[in-house]
Amino acid sequence: MNSTITKLLQSNGTIDDKVRSVNQLIRSRECNYSDFLMLVEQNILANVQDHNLLATVLEVIRVTRETWSDAEAVNHFSINYVEKTLLLNLIPHLAYFTQQISLKVISNVEILNFVELHILRTLSDLSSCRCFRLYCVAISIENFYSVPENWNKLYFQKKSQIVTLISRWVSLLSIPNDNSELVFQNQTMHIVRSILRNFVSKNEPLQYLLASTIFDLFSTEDVSFTTGSLVTTIDNTVFVSFLTKGVSECSESVHSSVLVKLTLCLQFPSNPPFDAYIIAYMCQLHAAEYNNVLITAAEKTAEKLCAFLVIQAVAKSVFPVLVQYLIGYTHSEVLFHKCLNDLLPDDTSLLSLHKMKLIETLMETHAGYPEVYSQAAERLQKVRKNSKYKAIVLPSAVWNTGKKLRYSDIQSAYSSKSSRMVGLYNEGNTCFANSVLQSLFSHIQFTNQILSHEANDDKLLMSIQKLFVLLRLSKRPAIRATEVLRCSRPSWFATGAQQDSSEYLNHLLDSLHEKFVAKKQESPVNSIFRGIQCSKITCLSCNTSSSSKEWFYTLDLALPKEVTPISLSELLSSHFEDETLKDDNKYACDKCSSLEEAVRSSSITRMPSVVTISLSRFCYSAKTRSRQKLFHNVHIPENLTLSEINEKGLTRMDFFLSAVVVHSGKSLDSGHYYCFTLCTNTQNWYLLNDEKNTTIDFSSIQTLMDRFHADTPYLLMYSHSDFINNEQNDYNLSFLDKILAEDDKEYDKEQRSFFGFNTNKQATCKRDKFNSYKDQNDRDPPGSCGAGGGNFTDGPRFVC
């Protein structure tokens, strides 16, 4: 009989036919069930490679075991042993038999526990398994646990084990080289995600566990790109809730690792879209003030995300994340400039139109680089011309740069090639002060020394330190100088009225200098802007000389009455030229006790590091009985040589032009101020007109009056050629960090209020649109006070 059963089991019939035949033999009492089990133990189990045979035997046991009574002394231990052994050999290969073997209806509790235990053990030992083996196990799990009765019998601890082990297995997968293997892995991942989704559905504790497991994997291990897709099995609201509760418990380095790895998982084409989960993570990091994490992740992934956009299968999920990284990274233009070429659209597809909108938005955010944007502008113009252009709305930024201020940040901000400029809002006839403050700030040496001093509750110094920090590191396109004006405005300056910029400069520098002297501190004003001019008068009769010295912040150069082109060198020569005092202008000599002819000469005996020259553009008209503006076209050289004469003799010193304050207007009763400044790190010139700024060529300064006759250079700042700041300044970091942190917090609050948090409003900055990417040199500098700069309109303008 044993040989009969063996032949029957090994026949070519279907499993159902063979099970039916064997069961009939057993039921007809032609075969003893115990003998059948012994046959299985002694013969069939030895041939474990015959999966078809093993599957048949397992099904025979399941179908026939209930027909035997205890009176016939059925060895249940033997039955369980055989079933367990069969399962042990079948589980790794059940993918072939899921339609034939009814694991779903196993009722024996001991066998059920054995299957659960074996599945957990198999999952624990999958580090060296191929995707095929896990595919088989996944099929087994899916079939076994899809029966509610089986799943409900598991304790939470066992459910947690299964969820954790499946997640860890997925993290070990590598991307196959063979295309067929890749397809097979995609099928496996689809099953795995389906299993996890069914496991954790409507079970918030398990979803928290899965989220925590995924987070741990990304923070501690090099995981596969397939791991990121597991977040899609978690409900989005639960994921956000998990982040809200857990973000603050981890360090910045951990969050950086997780966010970078999770972002890079977007490149795997078989992953379902999970960009919404990444953006939710970014939002929670920003809410927890972990903006440094976002900055780091943006710098590490933005360029790679641009490269992923060429993969059509992932572009749709990659682009929203890239948008968030770039529109949130507002403190520097460097990242956008690195990504610009890869973002340029090649066709008129919807993705290309979104790219175009992103580039335009970022060009406005990081305005002032026509040489960088010229090629991009041409490409955008072609795309716009060849497409049915429609309005594209980018999502609002869920974060915004809020980088902590550190010594390295300040140092790199002034030493790097970055040339981002922050403007100053005109608060009602304050352009006279804005142009002066922007010119002073452009001198890095002065700025560094101001920031390195302790303010000690001095309102003027504190306000200037705050202004200088925000002018360089603020996320805002422009800031307000309200506090500085309140502390530095001369008492005779009427509030709300335009004033003379030269007078304001002298008063501001003198006030600052007195503050340092009062504190018995070294004055940066004295070492940089303050010089000594000596006036000497020699009597031609007795040859006796008398001299007087005076400190100066500006050299005031008179213009000739004749309105003819003249050079600055000629004006300086005239200023220092010997003058004979005679006729009605004789000198009262003390030694001669009479009026005598004399020679008056002047010279600079102590040369400041930055020489400020004021061109006195006014004269009194007896005819009109008023002061009139002089429109002399003074040639301004880029380099200048000046002489210092003291007890050591004559020393010639070379200077270069570093700033120009311009008065724009037809008369002294109306006008507007703006300035040109040189960035010594990049050697770029900038036109700063209150909150607006753009790069220009130096030639546009020299030809300014040729193009705009009413725009006359007024203050000229020349810096010594050897005046380079190589010293390491000791900044008051706690104070400066507090300034920037408060401004960042306030700005973020304003942005959220303006855009609405998590709404589909366009992410733009509150700055003037960068409507043209052409050279700005020939454009009319717009006036902030009354009529536009350079226009000969009769609108009200302010006094020079």
C-alpha cells in the first residue's frame, strides 16, 4: 500500500486529483493514517526539492486529518511535526503554489504559531537573500495574513515585529543591473507596500511604528532607494503628526541625513510619488526652527534633483521638492546659479513652462546679475514665443532661510564672491542718508571694525551695527534705517525734509568718533575717514610763517564759475595751489604789525585711508538772489594719486574710487540722492537707489552727465590701494546673532501672513520686478523723492 500511495503522489496529475485519490484510500480504510505519516517522514521528506510532491502531501494532511478519530490513536504530534517540516521547506518557494495550497484556512493553533515564527525568522535572515526569496516570503505573508482571522490572532508585538522586519529588508535591497530583475523587484516592492498598507491601515500605533522605523533606517544606515517609498503606506496626517511630536527630539545632523537620503530616493522610477511627504517634513523642520537642516539639504541635493528632471518617470515628483529647496534658499544666489543651466527649458512641455516660471521667480529674488542671466533670458524668450504661454503659479515656500549668524558666516559674507545687495527703503525724504549709509557700508574695513566693537548700550553704535548686519545677511530685499536716522539726525535737520548728504556724512562720522573717544576706545572713524589739513601763510615782507591744522572728513573742492568740462585732478591742483594775498586781501602780519602781501598754501599732513571729496556744486546769483546748482561735468578718474606732506617729507599715495554719491535734480531746491559703490571682493560696481540695486560698468559713472545732465556726482570716496582688511575681527557674536534671529523671525512671520501658509499662492519676494535682463547702464536711474532721476520735469524734489 505504501508503494501505491508513493506512486500516486508522484504521478503527473494535478494536486487536487492526487489529494482526492489519496484521501479516498485513507477514507476507505485501505491505508492507515499513521502509516501514511510514517511514509511521509521516512521517504517523501528526504526529497525536499520536489516542491510539487511536498505541496501535495501538505494538502493531503490538511484535508484528511479531521476525518480521523482519537480512538484510532492518531499521533497528533507526528502530524504537527510533518506539517511543520513541510512548511519549513515550502515557505521560501510558496510563490509557485499560492493558487494550490490553502494556507489561508490552517486552523491548528500550533501550526499557525509555527508559520508566524518561521516567517519572522525568515525575514530576520534576509540580508543575504536575493529578491526572489523575499518575493516568495512576501507572497506567503500576503496570502496568510489576508485572512482576518489569522491577522487578528496576532498580538501587537508580533505585528510590530513583522512591520519592522519588512522595512529593514527593503532597506537592504540594491538596484539590479538587469532590466528583468528590476521589473521583478518592482513587483516585489508593490506586494510589500500592499502588505504594509494592509497591516497598518486604520492602526495609528502601527503607523507610528513604521514611521519611526523608516526614520531610524535613514538616520543610521546606508539604505536602498526603495526605502523612501515605504512612507506612502502611512497616512499623511499621521506622518505629519509623527514629525510634529518627534522633530525636536533629534539633532540637526540626524535630520540632515534623513532629509538628504529621503530626497535622493525620489530618483528611483518604481517608487510611487512621495514628494508631499518630503515637503511636509520640510514644513515641520522650519516650524521647529531647523532651517540649517534645510539649507544643508538644499545644498546637497538641489543640483542632483535638477539632473533627475530628465527622467520622465520621476520628474513630476522631483520638481515640487526642487521648487521648495530653491525658493526657500533666499540668503544667497549661489545655489540658484549652480542649478540655472540644468533648469533651462528645452521644449514647450508643461514641465518646461514650470521651469521657466521658477527661473523667472528666482531671477527676481536674486536680481542684479545681468551677465549671468542674459543667456537664460534669451532661452526663456524663445520658449515663451514658441509656446502657448499660460500663467503658471508656483506653490508658496514652506520655509525661508533663517541661517544662524556665526563668525564664519560674517567672514565668508564679506570675503566670498557673493555680491547680493540689500537695499534701504526711503522713509520719506531719507535718500540723503540712505546714499551715505550705503556708501559707508560698502567699505568692508570700516564695516568690520564697527561690528567688532562692543556697543555697551550706545544707541547710535547699536543701530549702525544692526543696520550693517542686516545689509549683508538679511533675507529681506530691503530694510529700514529708521533707528540710525533717529540717532544720527542733526538737531537742525527738520524731520521729513530732504537734507544735504555731505553735511549728514560729516555729522554722522563726527558723532561716531566722539562716541569712541568718550569710551576711550580706538576709533575706526579716526583711522579710516579722518585726515588733517594744514594751512600755512608766509609773509612776503618778513618771511615769517604761521600755520593752523584742522581735522577733516571731506575735502571741499570749489568749482570754477565757467561751466566747462574739468577734471578732478585740475580741481585738486587748484585747491592745493599757492594763493597770493594782496590788494584788498592782504595778510595782517603780527611781526610786521601791518597788512602785508603773503602766500597761503595748504596740504594734507595726515592722509586718511578713505579720502572723501565733496564737489561744491552751488554759487550765489546776485541776479536771482539765490543759490544755484552748478552742472560742471567733472571727469572722475578710477585711480588717483594724492600727496601727504609732513615732517618726514612728501609721500605720494595711490587711491582707487570706491563710492560716488550723486545728486539728481535741476536745482538745489529739488533733488534726489543715490550712489554707486564698488564691491572690492568682486570688483563689481553697483547702482544703489534706495531699495533698488543693479550692477553697472564703471564707464557708466564716467559718462553719467553725458546721458543725464541733472545727475551730478557730489561725494567721491577714494580708498588707499594698500588698505586691505586681512585682520581677523572679534565680532560680538551673541549680539549680532540676536539681531539676525529677530529679523529672520519677524520676516518669516510677515511672509506667512502675506502668502498664507500652505496655500497655492505664487512664491515671490517683495522686491521690484526684474523685468529686463539687459544692461542697466543706459537706464534712467529712477528717483525715489519726487520726479524720476535724470528727468527735467518740474515735479517737487528735495534740497541738496
